[in-house]
Amino acid sequence: MSDLEERGRNRLAWAKAHMDVLAAIRRSLVRRKPLRGLRVGMALHVEAKTGVLALTLRDAGAKVRLASCNPLSTDDSVVAALRADGLETFAKKGETEKQYDEYLHKVLDLRPHIVIDDGADLIYRLHTNRREVLPDVIGGNEETTTGVLRVRAMERAGQLAFPVISVNDAHMKYLFDNRYGTGQSVIDGLLTATNLLLAGKRFVVAGYGWCGRGIATRARGMGAHVVVTEVDPVRAIEAKLDGFEVMTMEQAARDADFIITATGDKEVVTAKDLRLVKDGCVLANAGHFNVEVSMRDLERLAARKRRVREYVDEYALRGGKKVYVIGEGRLVNLAAGQGHPVEIMDMSFSIQALCTELLAKSGKAMPPRVHPVPRELDEKVARLKLRAMGIEIDALSAAQKEYLQSWTEGT
Ligand code: ADE
């Protein structure tokens, strides 16, 4: 066995050993094999926790093919271990955009019945140049905010050809993955890449959605002075009352030591901001696509560019300032870090596993719309997680339940 494969096996084993909720679901899936005879195509960040999910679905009876949903998020050791285990995996850290596209097509060549996507690039291809695969597709799951936005846009345009479950919108996903997962893994990626101190630094977070909230809170916990930029007036007030400074990017950029984007939109940091930032500013992105920091503007303003550390590019701007970009403006937590903590992905991927079973059972009867995760599945994962944590909670008495349903019993 190669050193790479051994490292991957160890990482898979470590992740599996800490994914208690998925382990409980897995036991039932392996016994019943509800995915027998089904082909499952996956495009997720190919790292250890994803490997555990893919193997779980295979052991539940499916034929599985896996590709990456981002050219820079792959853990090559996990790829080596999965391939050695017979799982068809198409991913390489630093793959070109062309390879990225080829690998997604390899997944679609399987003619999947179920697709599991993160960012909707697989779903997008199914609806454009791979439409011949559509007749075999029962349904799909979408993992992330950006992917759900894209799939909802397809639905609005009357284009969505099969049911898609918005896994991202399950409570047991976004409340923990987007907030605590992104919060911790972004700090992990930043520190791994830079080895710089956060305490006392001005740390700008663009976007105060669940991911931005997590990043801002964790950065404050590390002693940084956190500034939030927002476009939504309600979220801006929430950030202010959570104790953060709130201002425009133009105001924030001038003194920023770090700028982290987490908006899901494009052109959040552009030439006008890059002209203002101070020498040494570190830029990173936590959103799904590499469009939040305008890499085009950066290339245009730069006289020279060189790689100064693994994952860190120095842009020497005309006029003398230097700025640093982590992971080519791609997801910092996966390009330079290890992705979300294992226990967080345990909850997200438990939802994925249960929704895959749901599609296998009922997908053919579901209309081609975006479907929420059923409340029972959310609650099942929550109860399994509580059990794994050894926490008991109270239950409502019959009288309390009745009180909540009544409009006469006010006093
Ligand atoms: N690991 C696997 N998928 C991930 C995701 N979407 N975000 C962070 N870490 C991950």
C-alpha cells in the first residue's frame, strides 16, 4: 500500500469513528440495503467525511461514482484510499477547470438515478449538455446555499426536470454546518495557510448569513477586531447588536488586515476596494465559487504575482502595495484547511443519507420541484445526535401539548 493510500485510509477511519449519527443510520441502511440496484452520482468536496458518506451509500446497495465539486478541495490521500476500496472516484487537488468538467461528466456517464450535488454543477450539466441522462434521474440532493439558489432559479424558470431536496435548508444542516462548521474551518484554513496572528487584527467579514455569523464569531473568539459588511439592512442591525462594527466595504477595506468573503455573490471585493487596502492585507473567500474576490481585477492591478507559501499568492500591486490571496480565491476552508469538523459533517451527511433513501423510495412520485427536508428526518438526526452526545431532554406533558393548541386557556 502506498503512503498516500495509507494516509487516506487512516483519515477515513478517523472520520468514520467520529461520525456517530451516520454510523447509526449506516447500520440500518446496510442491513436493509434500500439503495440496491440504484446508481448514485456524487459531486462533493472529496475529503474524508465525504468518503465515509460515499462508502455508506455503496454499502446500502448503490453503485456510486464520486467527483469533486471544486478543483482545489480534494484530499488526494482519500482519493487513493477510496479507489483502492473499489469506489470510482474522479478528483485531484489542483485539477484544471477542464479536468473538473471531465470528472463531472464521468459521474454522469454512470447514468445516475440519484445525484448528490454541492453547488449544483452536476445538476446544471444534466439540464444542459447531458440531457440524454435525464430520463434515468429520479431526483437529487443539494448540499449548499449557492446550489439551492441555482436550483430554485431553475425551478422559477420552469426548467427543473426532477425533484431536488434542499438538504442545505434542513435545520440540522445550516444551523450547524453553515455556522459552526464554516466558523471553525475558515479559521483552520486561514491559520494553516498564513501562520499569522488573529488577535488584535482588523478582520472584515463580508456577509452576515449563517456562514458569516460563524466566521465573525470565531474570529472574535481568537481576539480579532471584527468588522461586518452587509447589503441587507436587517442582517446589518443583527451584526451590530451582536457586537460587531458594521460599515461599507469601501470603509472597511482601508484598515483591514484580513478580508473574508461569505456572501454567495460575485464582485464583493473589486478594483475600487483593492486600490484602498493597506499593504499586507490577506484576502480569502468562504463562498462556494471563486467569484467573490474579483481575481480578474487583482490580476489587472498587479505588476507581479508569486507563490510565497503553500496556498498563498502574493500580488504586488502597481504603486508598491502587496496583498495576499489564499487558495486562489476558492473556498479557503477546503483549499487550505480540512473542511468542516467531522462531527458537523456527521449531521449534514446523515441528512444526505436519509434524503437519498427518501428519493430511492418516493422520488418517482415527487414533482420536479425543490423540496424541503421532511421535518421527521431533521428530528431523527437531532435525536440521534443528542443520544451520541449523551444528552437527555424533557418532553411535553399531555396537558402542555393541549395548552399549546388551545386559544381559550390564556391565564
Ligand atoms: N467536507 C465535505 N463537504 C464539505 C462542505 N460542503 N463544507 C465543508 N467541509 C466539507
